[in-house]
Amino acid sequence: MKKSTLEYRMMMEHNRLKIPNSKLLTGSLAGKYPISLDGGRTTIFISDMSKEAEIREKYQQRQDNKLFFFAKKPKV
């Protein structure tokens, strides 16, 4: 016996919402560029390669800040 159309539409498995692509790509490295910092100990991924110098500068400023810095710098 077939279910009525209304009953079929009310079932949860048939009422799935579309998940936005922004949520599906959370944590994905697609379209991102790696930047190695701290002698290769830290790698971050950014989407805009033109901001690499700015990211490196901000990271270095954080490393110089004693409140943020909790480990010894690697000797180069």
C-alpha cells in the first residue's frame, strides 16, 4: 500500500535542508596556500596569497609579545 503524498512529505528523511557550501567546506584546504612559519614548526593555510607578508609580520609580533610566547624560540 502506497503512502499518501502528504504523509510522504511529512517524513523527516524527505525534508532535508540544503547545507550551504560554506559549511561543507569548513576545515577544507581546497583553494588555500600553505605558509611555513617559525622554521617550519608552524604551518598555516590562507586563501589570499597577497596577504602572506602581513601574516608573517603579525605572527612575528605575536612571537615577540611575552604574554603570547610560551615556548623558547628555535635557534637558527
